[in-house]
Amino acid sequence: MKAVIDTSSLLALVRYYMPFDKDNRLKNLIKGKVENKEIIVLDKVQEESKYVTQGLIIRTLNFLKLEKNIVKTTDLLPYPRFFNIVDEQLCNKKIKKLKNLNGTEYEQQKRQYLVTADGKLILYCLKEKNQNTLLNEKPILVSEETGTDNDNKLFKKLPECCRILEIEHCSLPTLIEKHFKLNLSEYFK
């Protein structure tokens, strides 16, 4: 199993787990899973993490500074069918109509979305899901986002995108407790 983690989950890890981590045991466990590519951190997530709460994620999880722990997405490009998926399924049509975007404005925002961490997370999971169907090793996208539309963004949130595209997803506590089968109380002071 590969867990592909987003910035919100890394922030939750740093804010809500690391302050109680006994002797850096949980941090070292996460570091090992990142190094072994059981937890995938995309370059766009790393980049985004540098700017969230003044770089708190990167300062706390300093192993994310190492390029060997980061998966590059420069060759991860949207394919023609994916553009249609974005237009027809991932675009929040109510917001598009509300913003009264013309074709050019919409295409520009779509292009920007596709190079964000969210866009790359979805592309990466779809690629892995399609490549590993015979091995039955599907990626899990880890996000603390909820599917509720409450931010008037043009594109749907990660949990909703995962539901639409049949990408397995979960929250950080579910990943740790159910998938990694860890009892968190053992790691906390």
C-alpha cells in the first residue's frame, strides 16, 4: 500500500501529533515510511508545505527537505481524457456559473489547478491506480479536507474528487490506526 499524503495531513501531523510524540518515535516512524515510499510526498506538496504557517511543516519534519524523500511530478502530465474529467466531474459548475467565467478565464484557472498540489495528487493516484490494477495495490490519498463545499473554489475538494474517481482516501488518524495498525497512545507522552 502507498499512502499519498496532502499538505493538510502533514500540517495535522505537525500540529496535533508531534507536540505529544514521545522521544520522536512517531516522527521517526513517519520518516521511515517516507524514506521507504510507503508514504508518498509529492514535490508540489513539499513546495506548498514551505509556505504553510511560515514553514512549520518543513521545520518540524526536516526529512522532507531531502530530495530523495520527495516524488517528482514534472513528468506527470494530464492526458486528454483527464481534461474531460476535470471539466465534467471535478469542476464545481455552480461556482463556474456564479463567477461568470468565459472560456479563456476558465481554461486559465483549470491550467493553474492542474499544476497545484491537489491536481498533481489526483493525477498521481490515477496513474498509480491504473498501473497497479493487476497487483491490486491501489494508492490511498490521505487528506484532512472534508468533501463539503464551503470555500467557493472552482474545483471540488480532494475527498469529493476521490469519490468521483474511485480513488481510496482516508484521514490521517485512519491511516495510522487502520492501515498502519498503530496504537497512537504508545507514541505519546
